[in-house]
Amino acid sequence: MADLNRELADFLRRARAARDPQEAGLPDDGRVRRVKGLRREEVAVLAGVSTDYYTRLEQGRRIVPSTQVIDAIGRALGLDDVGRTHLHDLVSATRTPRTAARSRSAVQRVRPGLRQLLDSLDAHPALVLGRRTEVLAANRMACALFADFERMPGHERNYARWMLLSDDARNLFLDWEVQARNAVEALRLEAGRAPEDRDLIELVGELSVSSPEFRRWWSEHRVHQRTFGSKQLVHPVVGEVTVDYETFMLPGDNEQTLYLYTTEPGSASRQAISILASWSQPAREPESEPSDG
């Protein structure tokens, strides 16, 4: 429980430091600011709680605020929807008694119909990600554009792990730092929802040991949820490509997300994807010669 309270306290401190006083609507009182962002008493005033209450919460004391107080603190800190969700998750985790042993989640698999859908999207790269950014399925174009996740060993078939530890990923993305940071912040968001997930704990441990960028970004305690955006790549076969993506939560399983990548019609990127589609097309089996007679 103490670890979870510290996670909550760390998130509050960093969010407070990132909050601009002018954006929060605070007048300049002429006092020299010795800390970045807001003072604790300013957050308390904006949230409508006592300074002592907010201070104890930020110090990791065992306090369980109400939903209304959490929402008020989130507004005072200027959190977006994802940040407020993460704040609620962290508070909820402190309310729930910890299990004696950290548990492993059930193995996720995509439905056969979803697998068929991915394979039918022959002109567009498509991925299905599950918990911890595990790559549950990738169609032919996604394997050609990014990496052949389908051939990777099971423990390596993870988008964040590939993004942070693979030299191929670093060389592939022109905006690698943006994409890698987004992956870290997505894991941070999930860690708030499932702090006892042993597989997630092990993944965070591996990345902390192996990636200095992961250690730095993880310590910043920023959260992100990818819903749409773009990626800039320099592919070894077709050169520079910009792809746009949209995400779709799957009905019946909100722990699986479909990522569909497209390109602007008539653009050089659309032409590059078309070339890549032709390049990655499986070779046809030679037709057998008809036998005599």
C-alpha cells in the first residue's frame, strides 16, 4: 500500500510542478516562486480543500479522497482526460487491499474473425495491441512497414519493448523519441490501472535496466493514451513515409485495440505504401505443367 501511495504522491507533485500559475488563473502576488508550477496552498485553494489535507495527500499519507475531491484536484492541476483517469486509477489502487502475490493476467488472443479482418486489410498496415502494448496480431503490411512481430518469440512481441530496445526501431522512425516516449507514457497509464500485474512489473523492470531513455521518461510520471496521430518513418525499402493512424476499441474486449494506418491520397507516402505492398506480396507457387495425354 505504501508503494501505491508514493505513486499517487509522485504524480501529484509532478503535475503541480508542470502547472502554469497564469493558466490556472492565479494573480501575480509579487512573491518569489522558489518552486516550479503551483504552490501546495494554491492547489488546495483551487480544489477547495485545506492546505493540510492536500499536503498530506501529496506526501503519500494514507488518505482516501472522495470522487468529488479527486475531480476538483484534477481540475486544479489542469489535467486532461487521460491525466484525470490516471489520478482516479491511482487513488482507487490505494483503496483496494493488495493481494498476497502479484498475479499474472490471462493470455490474450484475438478472435478468428478479427484475424480475418486484419488479413483482409491488404492495402493498409494494421495491428491489434493488448495489455502492456503486447502485439496480439499484425497483418502482412504491418510486418512489412514496422517489424515482423509474427515471427518474434512471444516475450519479445511487445510494441513498447521493440520501440525502446530495437536498433531497427530507432533507425526506422524519424520521430523515434516522440513515438518511444508515447509508448512509455502508455505503459505508465496502464500501471495505474493494474499495479499488481506481474507481467507489467517484469516488463518495466527489464526496460528500466536496458534503456536509459525509459528510466528518464518513466520517472517523469507522464501519461498518454494513443487515439490518433501520425508517424514519420524512413523505411529501408521505400524511403520516407508518413502514416496516419486511428485506434478502435474492440466491442466485447476493451483490453484489445485495433490500430489502422493510412496515408494521404495522392501523396508520396501513398505511393511508397503501394510499392511496399507489391514488394511484400508473397511469391506465387509456379503453376504445374499439364501432363501429356
